[in-house]
Amino acid sequence: MLTEEDKDDLFAAICDGDRETVVSLVTRARDEGEDLARLVKDTMIPAMAEVGELFSAGEIFVPEMLVAARAMQGGIDIIEPVLAATDHEPLARVCIGSVKGDLHDIGKNLVVMMLKGAGFEVEDLGVDVSNEAFAAACDRGNSVVCLSALLTTTRPQMVKVIAHLKASGKSAKVVIGGAVVTQDFADIIGADAFGEDAPGAVRAVKRALGLAN
Amino acid sequence: MLGASLVNQARARIERQARYATALSRGGARASALRALLDRACQCVTALSRPQDLRIPVEAETDGDDILIARSVELRNPTLARDLRRAGRLSAGLCSLGYDQDAAFDWAERDYAVHHVQTDLARETLFAFARASDRAFRAPHPGWRLIRVPVQAEAACGERRLWDPAAVQALLAQFPTHSCPVSLTDTGFFRPLHTVLRLNLLLPPQGRR
């Protein structure tokens, strides 16, 4: 079993982007019968939350967040198959995509990494996603729809997605973000929350679900 | 194939950017992990690039401060109008790395971090490629200046000015269809994504401002 010191090392390894150490400690935890759901909840997710806070505070930059998220994913890849065999439930199921006509994926992908690091199950729908594909993702059990847009030419598509989801009776929460999106725009179009950056998107999803203020 | 020197030049630029430089200078596991991501990104850009470099002369008619480019793009630019009347030559340059993001994501085995760094590196590589193309275009004209001409849309809702997709489409249409490997979506995205189109004015020494 991992000692408290080992768990501190795991926390630090995620924050430092030390994937090798993360994989080594998580493998040991799995092999020794550690409660992996608890390890994720009490050690790994807080580590990524710390990374998100450091980013939001301007103390680290995107590349450091990337390597931390990648280290985290190294551990999750080991844990996921074990948890899948149990009745473990993710925090929530979230789908995400760049709206129809938008081909950029860099911001969306950062949000995917941070959402996974926060304990959400994420379905990445990719770029240039149709309204119908977002609605279909709701039918597959996603309770939050995250929309990304890079340009002013694709931002109006967010309005159409929300209208389509409403017209087709979907109750999923809608969170929006992207280079040209603001809180005012989110309020105007009736989105449930707005994420100003990748860690902000995680907070926005939690707010939309009533998991945070 | 893209020259390794362009990818290395792009990597060096990225490593000087604050967000990368800070992480690399802190050392430790983070810096090692980031270097490994940069290595993978370099391999990806080098492996996937099918560079295309096209340039065509573009017609321009002036009427006072107004300019009609390629009989389709209207600009109001007093300086450009004056320079065109002083024997400036207008051309459109198109550089593309020739691959799209989905190909890169697959190459990276859907590793989001590698893909992200690849995107940063591809953008810098594309700019290095375009700068090299511009230098080569200007080389036979010692003493001439090559000026980039922006073709921008009006500010939308007070936000930053962006290239006008309709104008970009009109310029792109000037390239011979049989040799142009690039298209533009209605929303203004190039396919392949890692593409840059620029309008350049080549100005003779006597025409300098």
C-alpha cells in the first residue's frame, strides 16, 4: 500500500509532470490493492486542481499544465480499466467539441485534459461538430455539452447549438468558451456557464452542474 | 519534405517564448517532459509536412486612396495606393505545410499534449517557411523592399480586426486551381489548417517611403 509519503510524492509528480514516477507509483498502488477510486479522488484530482490554480494565478504556463496533465493521464490509463470493472461512477459525463465550421482544436484539447484531470468522463467530439452530433452525445448520457469557438465567424454557431438542443428537448447543461467568447456573450445566448480558460472551464462545468459556486 | 533547418528554427523560437522558456529554465521533470514533447512535435511536423509554396502576381487598380485587387478585393489604403503608383508590384504568396490537425492527432496516437505542442510548432514552422519564401522572392531584387499588406475586415462588435474571409477567398481564387492545394471554409479556415496566405508589395528603391 502507498504510504502518506508515497501519496505526497504522487501529488508532487503530477504537479511536476513526472509521468514516469506517476506511472510507477500508480502501478504499485494497483498491484498492492490500493483503493484506486480514493487515490484518484484524494490525491490525483487535487494535484491537477493545484496545477489549474497555479495556471490561473499566472505562476505556470500552458506547457507546464500540459506535462502535468500528461503525467496525470499516465496514471489514469492504469486506473481506468480497474475502475471500469467496478460500479465506480465519474463525477459526470461531459461531451466537448468545436462548433460547426470551426476547425481549431487547441483550446478544446486543453479543456479535455483538464476535465479528465478533474475526474470527469469526457467524450471528445472533435472539430466542426454538427448540432445533431451534440444532441446525439446528450442521448449517450452526457450531462454537459462544452462548446468551443475560435473565430467571430463561428461564434454565432453556438447560438444555433443551444437552440437545437432546446428544440430537441435535451436537458444537458451548456458551457461555452474560446478566444472570442465572453461572459456577456454567454449570458446573452443563454449558456449555463462560461470558461475563460482551461481551468476556468472545469470550474464552469462544476458550476453548471451545481458542484461548485 | 520540409527542411530540418526550418523546423529547428521554429523550435528555437518556441523555446524562447516565455511560456516555454520559463518551464524549460526551471529544469527538473517538467523541463525534461517538455523537451520530450518538443522532440515528438518536431518528428510529427517533419514526418507529415508536404510543403507547398506558391506565388502569383496580382493585378491592382488604384482610384485615389481606393484599390481594387484582382478585380475582386476592395481596399482603402492611401499608402499602398501611393506605392502602387510608384511602380510597386503586388503579389500573393501561399505557403502550406500540407497536413491537417486530424492527421497530426493520429500521428501522435491521440496524445493531447504532443498534439498541442505540435500545433504550436507547426504554426512557428509555417511562419519560418513563409519568411524563407519571402526572402527567396526578394533575393533577385537587391535593395527592394517587400511589404506585407493586410486585408482586414471591419472591426466586429468592437473586437480586434481580422482578415476578411470573403477577401481571402477572392485572393485564393487567383491561384491556378490545378496547382492550388488549399481551400477555404465559409467560416475562414484554411484546409489544410497550417496555411498562410499573404499579399506582398515589392517596392523598388526609388519607390521607398
